[in-house]
Amino acid sequence: MKEELLNNLHHIQERIEKACIKCNRNPNEVKLLLATKTVSAERIKIALEAGYTLIAENKIQELKEKYEDLKEIPHTNHFIGHLQTNKIKDILKYDVSCIQSVDRFDLAEKLQQRLTFEDKTIEVFIQVNTSFEDSKFGVHPDKAIELVRQVAQFDRIKIKGLMTIGLFSAEPERVRKCFRLLKDIQQQVVALNIPTVGMRELSMGMSGDMEIAIEEGATIIRVGTAIFGQRIYPDSYYWNENRN
């Protein structure tokens, strides 16, 4: 199990480097985030000990289940799943440094309230639904900049970038449009020069479309199946609004 996992990690790193070379980017500009949904703490430890220390969960329950087993190994934990407002209190218990899935004002408002109560701050990405699919979370692209402005008023929330989930399609150019749209929104936000808003990060691209995402400017790619193997359900299951 360990050898296969390490080989997979090495292969993904090679894919990142090749994609960067192809589009004249520095591979150091692209961070590999391990999407660890359904992956056991034992297998995650192998990756952490190999130096791949940026990980993310989709479900609060999995954060809870793995927390004790992983807390002694230095790592950075992001949350990339849909976050319900009644789970905010829970997510702040488990050393999550960044929530990549802020997609509505009421969530940000409740998050600000809880952070103020606990005297904490947290980094976030604004999640944008660039595929225009009803089954995907994320703010509508036309309303993304407005949401950035709204969230920027909260002093406990530090906006660091944008996140999206590309279209699940075998047609590369249709997927590319999603990533290109996110990049365009990023540039529009940068032009506004909002003092409290950072726009350095674009979290986009997964196992099947990471090369396209890198070509379009991704700074974080979220990879799970290409490293840990196929899950019982396809990725689309974990992002489906109707199955939350």
C-alpha cells in the first residue's frame, strides 16, 4: 500500500511539473492539495510523512474521525466541502486553517460571529459555480464580485482567493471555460484593489483535469483518486447538492 501511494504521489508531481513546463510556469507556483475524503488516517499519514502536508476534507464528520490520529503530524488542513451554518462551531475545533467553500453571505456572517466569539481569524476562498450546474455549490459568477465585497467587510475573515469545481466532462474545452472564467473573475477583483482582499490563490483542477487548470492559472490543485485510488462513489457524488 505504501509503495503504491508514494508512486502515485510522485506521478502527480511529475504531471504538475510537465503541465507547468508546457505553459511556461514555475512548478513551485502550484501547490498539491490532497483531497482525503473517505481515505483512512493510516493512508493519509503515509503522504504526510512523505512531505505532502496540505490536505482537505469535504465532511465535518471525517474531520472529527481523523483528527486525533493526525494531529501530531505537522500539516495544513483546508475544508473544501459544502459548509452548513450549524456546523461552523464544529469546523473551528479541528485546526482548519482555510475554508475553500464560502459561497453565500449568511455563511460568512455566521462565521464572522463565531470567530469573533472565539477571538479567531480564518482564511477563506470564495467558491464560484463556473459550470452553471444546479448540482454544484458556489455563488453564480455574475454575483461573485458582489459576494467578495460583502465578505470583505468582516474583519475575522481573510479572503485569499477563489475556488471552483470544473465541469465533469470528457470535452477539455468545456472544462477549460470553467477555469478561464474563474481566472477572469480573479482579475476583475484584483482590479478593484480592495484593501482586505487577497487574490493570489486559484483552487481549481482535480485528478482528471489538473493539467487544464494549471494552464489556466491554478495555484492549488485538489487531487484524491489519482493518489488514493477510486472511491465507492464518483467525485460528483461528494459535490452533489442533493446528497449533502
